Amino acid sequence: MARRTVEDEDGDRFLLLKESAESSLVRDPATGETQYLPTASLEPVDESPLRTAARQLPPDVRTLLVAVPDERALGLLLELDADGPLAVRTLLSAYDLCESDLHGLLAELRAAGLLAETTVAGERGYGTTPAASDALAVLRNR
């Protein structure tokens, strides 16, 4: 049986694992807990079961994982979280990024809500957002 996303009467979403006329085995993506629910109380939802499964991770962590394109970008986020905010001039001199690569990474990470523009010693700079800091803390503690 193909896995599907279903929703109960309270609007909670589950992964459908097994289905019969009377009851269905579902897994809560947030907790991983499985339980049987009455089949009549479940409605199919137009959402990929893989997207539903991804809800095991907190939203901030999912955003970070999806938005960070490579280890260099992840390293930049980690450095800004540990030492930031930092001025653009400092970022250019401290790391092995050319100006266009740095600005491209900064733009991507800003668009994802992981970095925020700020002023550092009178210069334009960047620091991590609270959402990025929270997500990085979760990943560091794993």
C-alpha cells in the first residue's frame, strides 16, 4: 500500500501506514508515535507523504536544511552565529569567498530567513536570525 497523508477531524495530519474498513494505522510525523484511528474519521490530504514525514523536524531546522546549498554556506552560517554579526568587509577578508560568491550566499540565506542585514561599526553587515540560531543549536546538540 502506498503511503498517504491523512487528516483527522481535529485537523491533525498523519502518515497512513495500513488501512482497513474499520480502523487505520497512522503515524504522527511530529512524534513518530503510531496508533489506530477509525478509518471513517480520516480524510485524504493533497500533500506528499514525504513532506508530511519531514515534519519530524522543527520548522526552523527544515528551513535551514532545505535552504543551505553546500558546506561553505553552512560554514558561513555557523561562523556568523558564533562570531556575528560581521561586516561584509570582514567576511571578505576572513574567508575564501570572492565578492560575487559571498553576495550570492548572503542573498540566498537572507531570502530563506536565516540571515538579517545589520550595521556593524558603521558598515553593512549580516548576522543570523533567531530562527537560524535555534536551528543551528538543534543540529549542534544532535
